[in-house]
Amino acid sequence: MNKIIFFTIVLFLPVWAFGQTQDTVKISLQDFIKQGMENSGQVKYEKQKVNLAENQVEQVRAQRFLPKFELNTQHGVVPGVESNTSLPKDEYYLDPNLKNDWNNWAVYTRADITAIQPIFSWGALKNAVKAAKSAAVAAQAQFKGEKADLKIRLFDLYQSYKLTSELLSLLEEAEGKIQDIQDRIDKKKNEKGSDVDESDIYKFKVYKSEFEMKAAEVRQNAKTTQKIWNYVLQAKDSTVYVPDSYYLDPVPQKLKQLDYYRMNAMSNRSEIAAIQAGINAAQYGLKATKMKNYPTFFLGLTGSYANTPNRPRQSNPFIINSTNYASAAVGFGIRQNLDFLSMEADVNKSKIQYQQAKYLKDAAVDGIFLDISNAYKDAALSKVKVDKTNEALVTSKKWLRQEQLDSDFGIGDTKDLIDAMKKELELRVQLKRQTFEYNKDMAKLYRKAGLPIMEIVNKK
């Protein structure tokens, strides 16, 4: 029995272990943004605002056709009537002594219908529909802006994964170099007539401790970034998503002239489109409010029907048995609001809202131009930092190589070797961080200009 259990474990253990492994899936920037957008609760929330605006259009449209169409019914049990005269049942109204018959009960049913159809409202309903449509367009534009902001955040998150990957790679390489210098120092200390300065050794130990703290910080950031990725992509426990490339390079799209981004902003920014749609909505709303001051012509329909089997209908058209009758009426009517002071206040309010929307566009244009100028300045400065840091890194590599050669020949100074190694490592880390900032600044500039985020990663 024990042998059977042993062989069963040996047979299925590899299968179990294989099932516990995680699949690594590479994902491109475009797919990462697409999947992140699909999983975003914020996008789903903002989409409901668009749905509400479109629903408002349908509600206003519905006001054009039978805005009032009501049916009311009443039901109960009532006694019959009896007369001691020889009058026909349809002339019971002539009997002054007519009384209830409490031994005769029947079900009472009554239905009233009312319908009103506007015929002419001076364009008030038409402009109200146009105002609602413009408000829906504004909601769509605002939703587009919200999605653009989310794409920027997803772009930054994708770039941050690449940054942490590059820094982790640098850490492993730096740890090897630090250990190499440690070995060189130990070797020199053991040589006769060693000229190793104890203060340099202490400084190097301090540097190692500081490096280990920064290394721990980078590794913790990498874990946090991976968790955020898993949340954004809603990854399963058995799946690990990684970028399609671990290298963090500057985006290939070159920086153009400032006017290029300004012109695109005026034609592409969703905020401008939303404000313009808001202006149109306010304008149509003002027209609709003015038209409400005029009388509205409408067609009206009323109908009423009551039936009770034990109560006869009366033949005289001027006498109505409220429990057994039928009537209908169709006609034209005029409705006019006579609260002129209130109507004038509503018109003035609509005028203020219209002017406010126009001023908002002017303020938004000024703000967009200022934002683009600042974003352009940041991107241009980040590009300079990347280029100059790269130049300094090339020089530091030559310096480190020279110090290593001098150390190998026994003519170098340990302090200079440590300084060269520190500077080369600092510049490599600095270059990656500045590349990350440059890519973020370029993405921010494209967002401010209303340009698609994916354009900055496409070569032209």
C-alpha cells in the first residue's frame, strides 16, 4: 500500500508543479492601453454620463408627441335604483322619489382618458431638442477627454515598468562592479607596502550601504508596479504580464515647432469641442426660453366612460348618470403663461448662461495655449537633459575604463577607481530616469495638443 502511494505521488508531482507555474505574457503598449481602458471602472462610470445625456434627448423628443396622455380608471360595488312609477328606465331622472335598491348590487367601472398634442409652439420644442442634442455632444466630448487622460496614465504606467526593469538590470550589473572593486581593495590591502587609504575604504563601505538601500527601494517599486499591472489588466494568478521590450528608450517621435501643437489643439482638443457644444446648447436653450413667452396651440382630446349594469343610462343629454354614461370631446386650445416677471427672469438667466459659455471658451483657449507652452518647455528641456546625460555617460565610461586599466597595472589610485565607478553608475541611472521623464513629457504634450498618444512611439 505504501509503495502504491509513493509511486502515485512521484507520477503526479511533476504535473502538479507544472500547473503551479506562471505564464509570462508579453503585451505591447497599444494592447496594454486598450485592455486597461476596457477594464477601467472610471471609463464605465463616465460612459453613464453620456448615456444620461442621450436619454435626455429622447425625453425632450417625446415632449413633441402627446406629452400628456393619461388614463384613469375607477372600480367599485354600488347598489341599484328602484322607482315606484311606470317611467321607462331611461327616464328615471324624472322620478323625484327615486331611491337606492339595497338588494341589487353590481360592479361599477369608470375610465377617463385625456390627451394633449402640441400643434404650434413657435419653435420652443424644436430648440429644446437641439439644446439636448448639443448637451449630448458635449458629454461625448468630455468622455473623450476623460479617456485621453486615462490613456496618459496607462502610458506612464507602462513606461514605469520599463524603468524599473532597466534599474533592476543596472543593479545586478552594479553589484558585480562593486564586488570587483571590493576584491581589488582587499587584494591591495594584503600586498606589502600597500598604499590604500583607510578613509577611502570607509567611504566605500558607506557607499555600499547607501547603494543597498537604494537597491531595496528599486526592488520594492518593481513589486508594486507589477501588482498595479496585475490589477489594471485583471491578470489571473497564473499569468504575469510584461512589456514586449524591457528597454527604455526615448520615444522616436521628434519634437516639432510649438505652433504645430497649438494648431492641433484648437482642432483636436475634446475640451474645445465640449465647450463649443455647450455654447450651442445654451444658444438653443435661450431661443426655447424666449419662445415659451408666446402662447402654445394644442389639440385636446377627452373621453369618459362609466358602466354599471344595475343603473340605467338616461336618455336626456343634459342629465348624466355618473355610473353609466359615455362622453368624448375633441378641440383646439391655447395655453399662455401669464407670469411675465418670472418668464423675463428665465430669459435673463438663459442669456447669462449663454454669455458664460462663450467666455468659458475664451478662458479655455488661453489656458490651453499656456498649458501647451509649459508642456513644450518641459519636453524640450527633458530632451536636452537626456542628450547631455548621454554625453556625460560616454565620457564616464571612458574614465572608468582608464581607471580599471591603471588599477590592473598597479599604477592607479583606488579612490579614483571608486569615484569613476560611482559616477558611471549614477549617470546610467540618471539617464534612464530622465528618459522616463522625457517620454512622460512628450505624452503630456501630445495630450495637451489633442494628438493620439500612440503617435509618439511611431517613427516618421
